[in-house]
Amino acid sequence: MAAPGSTPHAPSVLIAGGGTAGHLMPGLAVASALTERGWPAEGIHFVGSARGIDAQIVPDAGFGVTLLGGRGLTARRVNLTNARAAASLAWATLRGIALVGRRRPAAVLSLGGYAALPATVGAVIWRVPLVIAEQNAVASATNRLLGRFARAAAVPVRGTGLHREIVTGNPVRPSVVEAALGAGDARAGLGWPADATVVVVFGGSQGSLRINTATWTALPSLRDRDGLFIYHVVGKRDWAERPPSPPRRPDGSQVRDWYQAVPFDEQLPAALAAADLAICRAGASTVAELSVIGTPAVLVPLPIATNDHQRRNAEELAATGAACVVADAEFDGERMLAELEQMLGSQRLARTERPTESTFGRRDAAQRVAQLVIDHSSAVPGTVVAADRSSRKHTT
């Protein structure tokens, strides 16, 4: 009898982790790559966070999801908040163990983060083949804790601290690869001026008050720069804080002709493909997307990121010459103007037709990780593709 929620035609894969776009999007990219290799979508199931974005995004992508409670610890100290978080995470872990035992998947892919812990622990206890996908240059606590039990660890760069590292790059969404391939036509599709120097400013899925404030402070000076177009993704959290009326240029042109602000952009890869420069944080997915698309960047790492991983991510991209790194405490309107002046006047803005040398940004990273999952799964070779063909025969 098939496990609840699984298909009788094929073994299942559990993808553990989520809660944030940085963890979830690479998992969705791998899931898509698995389906391309013949693994039926109904045989791929996510185990994510009830507190995150998983509930909407995963079903929209065509995959099942189980949402568990729990949250990460805020600091290494004993307090009521952490006690509640630990209790919630412990209960979620018990549920994750039970879920893996009930489904007995052919493999579990851990994306790291607190949301990955329940099903990853379940994989270890039930001796299900475990593959880790680490997105950052420094491994997460969950992946470090359980990485010794993994058959393989897919990493963006060497030196993450995980056992059995295999450099695959960080998986990116298919839309990112499509944006990279169509970069030459991206600006026309967005209706942006063809002859302008375009700078895209954003702060990640939650936005960044530091980057937003610096941008708003710099606007009066940026207004007077001919041929400059600023596209500012403010973030929903800070949208109400934006200036009521950005300044017009002396020639009387409309503000929208040189500055556009939006609360959120689901098609950000297209904007990056159309940009000459990006100013942003240094989350793993952001660094990977910049690298795949080939957009130079000014990176402002989030200083409170766990294990300072954003700084390490930024340094990996900066080492290729495709970015410069500015400390969060030093980034204000004046520093933003100085970095723009330097970057816009340098050869760094020369876009190449291929990704930078950073392994963070490999266009086939999702396919590489998917193949690791298949290679180390307990599925009998050939059964996945055969099952997929069988299910297609019964589909009308």
C-alpha cells in the first residue's frame, strides 16, 4: 500500500526546508529539474515551514507540501522566546520523523535552515538516503549538525565545512536562466530607456531599510545625472516610509522617466538582466542570480546573518571582479554616490556573455543537484522514468 500522499507508480523524494525565499527557491529549482529527468511531480513533496511563504509558493509550482511549526533560535542564550522556539521545533521534529517513517521516501534533500531540521532528522533515524544542498559559502547549523550522515553535500563553493562536498553551484529558478539567455531583449520588454545606464536597487525578499534610506538620501544628487535610470524595489515592509514625491529633473521630465519604485517584483531576474548595475544584499540566491545573469553589483551584506554568511557570499563574487563589498554600517547616501561613481566609471560594468567564474552561478546547478539526488536515492535504476511513462499513459 502506498504511503499517504505518495504515488503508487514511483518512489517519492522529500525536499526539506523553506521558510524564506533563499531556502525555498533553490529547492523548487531542483524539484523542477527532477521532473525534467522523469521524476513525476506527484512523487516530489516538500516539508516546510508554517511560518514562511511555503504554503502559497509550493502548491503554485505544482508540488505537495507539509507545513510544520517551529522557528529558529534568536540568540545563544536562555530566555522565554528561545524556550518556546525550542519546544515548537522539538514538536515539529517529532512530526517530521513520523512523516518520513510513514512515507519512506527514496531520498531526502535538505535545504538547510530550521525548517529543514524535522525531515532531515527523520531521514537519519529511518536511514533514508540524505543529500544536502547548501546555498551559502558557510554551512547552516542544520546542515553542519546532520551533514555527517549525508551521502553527498551539494555546495556553491569549497570550504563550507560539510563532509563529502561536491561543488554544483547554487540552484536558481528557470526564469533566472531564461533571463540570462535573453538579457539583450530584457530592457525593451520592460519599457525602460534603451540608452540609459540602469541601476537596480533591492534588499531581498524582506527589503532593507539601510539600502532604502541610502537610496532616498541620494536621490537629489542622482536626479542631476544625465542618462541614469534607477529601478528601486523597496520591499513591502518599508513601502510606507518612502518619500512622498521624489524630485523632478531640471528639464521638467517626469520622475518615472528616471526613477521607478515598486514594493515588490516577482520578475526581478528580468530587471537584473536589463540592468547595468545592481545594489543589494548578499543572500545566497541573490549572489547566484547575479552570477548567472552576469550583472555587476555593489553588495551590502546583512551584518546579522547567521555565521556572517552574507559577507562570505559577497566576498566569493567580489573575488571574480564582478562586485564590490561595502559594510552595512558604512553604507549611506554619500557612500552610495561614491560607489556609483566608481562602478559606473570602471570597466567592471562590461557585461560578459557567460556567467562569471564564481561557481555560485552555474546555469546547470539545479540539474547537478537533481542528479545527485537520483544517484544516491534508494530507487531502483530506471523505475522513476518508467513510472513517469506509466502515469502519462493513464493521464487524459
